[in-house]
Amino acid sequence: MGVAALVLGIIGMVLALTLILFWFARLPALVGVVLGVLGLRLCRRGAATTRGTALAGVILGVLALLVSGAVATFVGMAVYQSVQAERAEEQRRAADEKARRLTFGQSYTTADGLRSTVAKPETRVPRPNAVPAESGVQAVVAVVTVVNTTAEPRTMHPGLLYLKGPHGDAEDLYEGFGSHMSIDGTLKPGEQLAGHRTFALRPADFGQVQVAFVPDRATLQPVRWTGTL
């Protein structure tokens, strides 16, 4: 019994020190403690002479149980913290996504201090050389203004604006040079830069529209402004 207690105590200790198999350490450790206690009782009655071996098995078994419990607590806390961190990140993403949905005229500031604003798009009659040249099509000009609110220069190159109507994305309206101007350049502290894009909006597409703009190339997460035309 003393030898069995020592062997089981060693097995339990080895298992307890691993982050994967520590759950299996309790059974051999507990059996080792029981066998070690029985072996000590036999030694006290003079029926055995392996007192040292049985005592070592009891000590190792108890230590394996304690270490297994400590490792289980550590792993449990790590899992709990990971779950809490994931929930916090999900809440942050949800809050950021909500903050990125605005109405025309409102502003959104990125983490690197760039504030972007889209005013309500202007609607007008297309120029004679506009493409597509369809009857009833209106020219809609969406303008975004970006301001550097930091004390450091910021480089902008996120691309163009996008307009989505009730029936999907609106087509570009080409009226020659100047129909489109993307945000591209370096903004000094406090400096602002404006870009615009002209869209063709058919009569059936008027109503609730959405203008999207990507202010941050690192995340590629668009900011959306919604309103009625």
C-alpha cells in the first residue's frame, strides 16, 4: 500500500502541474492518500514496514490535490477574464457601430482624432453632358468634411463617398472634371479637408438615403449618415 500510495502521489503531482491534465490529478492523488493512510495504520500495528513510503505517498497526494485546486482556480479565473474581456470588446464594438450611424450634419471622431461630417446632400438638375443622361435623373452631391482635431499632422486617404438609396447603391454621375473629389492629403493640426462625389438619383430612389464614408484605413469601418431626400 505504501508503494502504491507513493506511485499514485507522484502521478497525481505530475498531472496537477499540467494546464491540460490537472483535472485527472484528483483521482490518483485521492486514492494515493487513502492507500497511504491505510499503510500508516498497518505500520502502527506492526503489519508493515513501509512507513516512510506510505507517508511520502500521503504528502504527495495531498500536495497534488492542493496544486490541482490551485491550477483549476487559475484556469477558471483566466477563462472568466477572457470571457469578460470578450464581452467588453463586443460591447465596445456595438457602441462604436452605433456611434458610426448618424444623421446628416452630425460628426464622428475617430480614435486618431479625425472628425468627419457629412451635410445633407444637395440635389440639382444634371449638367447637359452628364452620364447617365436619363429623363428624371437628379444630380446628388454628397460632401464630407474632415478636420484634424489633434496637435499632430494626419494623412488622409480613405477613398470616396458612397450613397445608398431605397433600392441599392446609387450610380456615379459623371459631369466632367470635378464630379468627384476624394479625401487625399495631409492635414495639419486644426486643418480641414473636404471631398465630394456626385451621384445619379432616379425618382424612385428618393426617400431614405444613406451616405457612407471610410475615415480610417486601418479599420475600414465606414461611418454612415442617414436622412431623407
